[in-house]
Amino acid sequence: MNKIRVALIEDHDLTRVGIKIALQQKEEIEVVGEAANAADGIRLLKTIQPDIAIIDIGLPDKDGIELTREVKTLANGEDSGVKVLILTLRDNKEAVLAAFAAGADSYCMKDIKFDNLPEAVRVTYNGNAWIDPAIARIVLQQAQQNPLKVDGTADTKAPVPSSENNGTEDIIDPYILTERELEVLQLIVEGCSNAVIAERLYITVGTVKTHVRNILNKLCADDRTQAAVRALRSGLVG
């Protein structure tokens, strides 16, 4: 089995070590290089050409968004083939849209659970976008309009947080979910954990898990992120 080759570009040593430990626990993922700044990172990527580069948006010598642009055009101005997973504490609209306009493939918050990080890497490697449900709304709103790049020009690569772009998920019967499932779905879109959902709705975590399972089945979604995307795109939640 070919391993997913990952390079880490992160200036905080403890964060970088933590990411490496989380990824190396999975046999199918191999961390093939590390860098603590953009200059070393770009040299590293030119040398090893990994499958995925995990890039911190707040590097000391260059913004991770600008580095993403460089990574995407390493080979003679053509797509380098290296997929970029942005890792950041920023969840504001400008940072999110700028990252995707620069060519980022996925966008993770730094508080992502360690169990979810390898999954984000797998999803990205398979050509899909991993986007935290908490920020999926930002990307969807932009994708549903005529997106603009940071410089104001039309963006021909609209960020769409789903690998299924055929539009079939846009049409969902509004009555497919119960009232309680809609409440749970709204909180999923807001990025709430099962524990937080249980607390807000005054139900047990076990009940939340049952609702989540039913929601995924009814929306034909593989995970919470995909369910959130489909819910927002179809208008099931606001």
C-alpha cells in the first residue's frame, strides 16, 4: 500500500510535534519532512514533492496563504500536484476565502481533534475538501455567488466544500428530517460537538449520536462535514 506522504510547515515546535505524532499513528500516512518557516518549507517541497503539505497560515517569514500560491505553482507555473491543507486559528471570512482563492485544498482549525486530523489528510489526498463545519457556511456563501479573488478579479475556481458537484445534493425534501433532527443539524453546522449539542437540547449524548446517525443516513452523507454542507446548500438550515 502506498503511503500518503505529508510535509509539515509549522513554526511552533510543540504544535508541529503534536501533528507529527497524530499522523504517524496511522500506518497509511508518512511524515516525510518538516520546516519551521516558509523559506525552508518551499525548499523542502521542491526537494521531496509530498502528496500533501500541511501549512500554518501564520508563518513568521511569509503568510501561509502566499506560500500556498507558491506551492501550487512549483513546476514552471503549472500545478505542482501538491495538495495543501491549511492549519490555522483563523476562522474569519477574509482568511478562509483568501486561502481557497490561493489554491488551498482543505482548511482545518488548530483545535481539530487528533483523531480527525488523519481523516482530514485522507480526504484531501483523495481529492476532496476537508472543511470544518464551523466555517463551511463562509465557503458556501461565496461558492453560491460569483466569487472574487482577493484582488477583485473573477475566480474561476470557486471553492466548493464537497467532492460532489453535480448538484444532486441541492434538492432535499424539507420534511425528510424530524424537528429534533433539524435542531441537531443546525448545531452540527455551527460546529458543536455531541456533548455541546446534548447540553443545549437537554438530551443525552447517546441520543445525540442516534440523531446524528439518522441525519447522515437521511442526507446520504459520509460524515458531519458533508451533512453540514448539504444542509446549508439545500437550505435545510439557515
